Amino acid sequence: MNKCYFCGAQSSGKIYRNSVCSSCGKDLKVCLNCIHYDRNSHNQCRESQAERVTDKDRANFCDYFEPSGKGGSSTAQKKAEEARNKLEDLFS
């Protein structure tokens, strides 16, 4: 079972470059959702043959992509909503 790196929602089936999360709409074939992603590795990827990807949260064409299954937590989405609400409160 695949999970979205941002909200943690589960998705089934194969992930393609244009696959998006049904819950939050974020791209699913991204570095942040890959088993090889590692913030502390060179180019933030443990796969030595993979080409460098600069936008880790955007869909890409990496041939080494494998879903990590970890997924994010809904707290990331809640924080984004809270920040948006605070911003809206400033202007209302």
C-alpha cells in the first residue's frame, strides 16, 4: 500500500509520473515519497546511479523510484491549514 508523503493518505495501484493523491492533490512520484530518499545522502538520494532531482516534492522521471510506504502525517496538512487560517485572519 502506498502513502502520500504529505498527508499520509493511502493509495492503491502503481504510481505513475502523473499520479496525484486523492486526498490532498500532491504529486505521488516524488523523491520525498521514495525509498531511496535520504536528506543526509549526496543529492539526498541513496541510489548512486540516479540523476539529480532538484525539486524533491515535484513529479519526476526517475527510473529508480520505489514508494517508501511511510507517508507523511496529517499534522503537516493541519499546520498548513492553521497557517492559512492565521493569514486570512490578518486580512479580515
